[in-house]
Amino acid sequence: MSAEERRESVVRAAMEEFGRGGYYGTSTEAIAKRVGVSQPYLFRLFPGKRAIFLAAAERCVEETIGMFVEATEGLEGEEALRAMAEAYTTAIVERPSRLMMQMQMYLAVAAAEEEGDREFGETVRAGWMRLWDAVDLPLGTCVENTTEFMAYGMLINCLVAMGFPRGHRVWEGLDTLPFERETGEPDA
């Protein structure tokens, strides 16, 4: 396996491990073990744990952006919103590790900034802003629609992370996502 292929393996393993244990609760030893390499080799590929986490965070964001871009190809407005909502809901159910990595990213930023590390948060926020823009464009660059979509997404993240099954009553209001900015009327 080439160094680039190993790097790829490390990023994938890191998404799984950090998603489960968070930044502070995950050892580089666990990541190395999952990949099947030694810790010293891991540090030849990445300068440290922080770099591994940020690479995993970047991958998580890029995969989510790619999913939204693919889902909205040729669509806009309400059609784009529904396509992104369906794609996202399917993705987090089929691959909950991506969801858990997202949640850990937000927690890691808060913890890093509590320790005075603003650069860490700036890096993660830059990725989040790319995600925001990927959602905003097909929704007609309407801040209200994008905010609403992202708010619903965060609620879905929390429900899935807490293990509420899809048929639970807390999901009832999410069966139809309102998109009322263009028409002024809620969807039926």
C-alpha cells in the first residue's frame, strides 16, 4: 500500500474512532490499530493527533457537501430542499459514523477554544461554511431557507445521535419540511 493509500485508510479509521470516542477520548494508538500500522508510522503520515482529526473533519464535511451537490444536480428551490433532506436522512441512517463525527467536530471546537486554540475552530468553521454555501446555492441563496434547512438538519442529528427510532413521535414534525419562503404558504 502506498503512503497515500495509508493516509486514506487513516482518515477513514479516524472518522470511525473519533466519531465514537471524540477528540480527547480517542487515542492515536486506536487509530493505528484499526489501520494496521504502528503509531510511529502513523506520525510519518500525519504530524500529530490534531492533524489526523482535522483531516477526518475535512473528509466528513467534503463527503456531506458531495452528497448535497449530487442530490441537487439540476434542481433548485423546494425540489433541491427535498432531495438534500432525503439524501441526508438516508446517509446518517446508513452511515451513522458520519453523523457521530459531525457531532464530535462541534464538541472538539468548543473544547479547543476553551483551551485558547482558536485556529482549530477556525479550520472546522471554514468547512462548515463550505457546507452552508453548498446548501445555500440550490435553495436560491435565501438565508431563511438555508437557516431552516440547517436547523432541521441539526435537530435530525440530535434525534439520531440520541437513538430515537424513525417512527417515534419526536419525528412527526419532520415528515414534511416546510418551504414557505417563495410562496408564503406552508407545504401540505
